[in-house]
Amino acid sequence: MDLMDLTVWRSFVTVCRLGSLSAAAAESHHTQSAVSRQIAGLERQFGVALVERHARGVRPTAAGEVFRRHALATLDEADRAVSAVRAVRDGARERPLAVGATPSLAAGIVPEAVRALLDEAGPLPWSLRPGLSADLHERVLAGELDVAVVTDAPPGLPHAPRLVRHFLGLDEMVVALPAGHPAAGGGAVDIGGLAGETWVEDDDGSAALLRQHAARAGATVRVDLAAADLPGKVALVATGHAIALIPGVLTRALRPDVTTARLVAAPTRGIYAIAPRRDAHPSVRPLLAHLGAGFG
């Protein structure tokens, strides 16, 4: 196997994202045994284990996480190269705009802002790449993204002199509940009244916000379920397995079998757009104006 086989790299990144060999096989239209052989081949060539099994599937080892981050950057750049060549082939003259956003912001605010930009400025080739704030920050630094919309949820945003950070607004976190939950439809609820519920989380930042908020209220919550991503977290809520802390900006994009409740003294997170300090894409500035309007 060629160590630089990008198909194998994609399989590895997909396994890490989904936390499951079988799910990665289904998404990439391979058999589970083929995906397993691809990962084993990478491990033989690197001489180190890249994934480890746990109760809910698989996760990257320390070496696997290092490779995942670099592989993701390489795959993104390869996709951009293909898109750029096709744009030239098809006669496009404008530089494509690569936008990154956290999953909750990619579900509504960012696409709406890009729609407003296109309506104002006319057609523009662009792409949307969801990810967690830390990964998006690195991709903007690496030149893979022209702008990213991120949050300062724990552990916060790192300092980067080469980037400029634009504050867009505060987002109030809310509790996602299955339709018909007793806490739905009323006023703001105290976290203490929900402390006995089973909670689900999909990332460390959201879990930290939940625990910090509960601690300030003198309560303790049980995060008994873990989801691979935001859609998985919402699905567990919809089916009545748990409740969850979610960004307020996601409320209008929720499926109909999920409702929300506001929290007393709800935790908030800052929303920021980050872009290169120099040589920014010419569409970044007008996009920032539309993003800001979305929080107005």
C-alpha cells in the first residue's frame, strides 16, 4: 500500500470522525474488512497503533490523533486543488471562498450570511467546511480557509498574531428536550430541576460549559451518554434517551421532534469570525457584515 494513498487517508479520517469501522465503511461504500485492512496497512507502515477499541467503537491513539490532524489538512488542500483546477477548466475567474464554521453555526447562521453575500455581490464559488473551533483555527492559520466562524467555548481561542478576530455576538446556550418533555413550553428553568436527567454531550467544550453552569448553581449533572457529533446528540434527545445543552443559534434548525427550554442565568459563548490579518479574500469583509447582521 502506498503510504500517500489519499483514499486510505480518507478512510482513516472517517473512522476517527464516526468512531466506528462499520459506520465508516458504510459512508465510504467499502466493506468493513476493507477499511480494517486499510487502517492496519497504515499502522504497519508507520510502525505504531493509530486506533484503539473502546466500549462504543474505536478512537485514535495519541499517534493516530497527530496523523488525523495532518491528514485532514492534506485532504482539505487536495480537495481545494481539485476544485481550483476545475474552476479554471470551467472558466471561473474568481478565487473560491473557503468558509469554515462550527457545526451549530454551519446549520444556519453561516449559510444565511453567504446567501445574503451572493444576493448582494453575485455568483461566487465557495465551500463550507464544518469543524470544531480549534481545528478551524489551525486551518485558517495554514491558509486552508479564508474565514472561519468559531466560538470561545472551553478551552477558548488561542492567541494568533497572524489572524484577526472579529466579535459577532453572544450565543445563549439552551437545553434541548424531546417533544412533550415537562420542562418544555414554559419559562426559564433552573439547572437544578434537570440535574436528575440523563445528559448527552458530543464535545469537551460543551460538556465543560454544562458542568460549569451546574456547579455555579450548586447542582451536579450526569453526562452518561456521548455522541459522535451534533446530529447524533440531537438524535439521542429526539428519541428520549437524554437531554442536552446546545447553542441557541441551533434552535431554528432543530428537527420537529426536539424542543428547547431556556436556562436561568444561562451560560453564553462568544461567536467570532477569524481571518488572515494580511491578504484576506476580498469577500471576507462583506461576509463579516452579513454575519454580524445575523446576530443583530
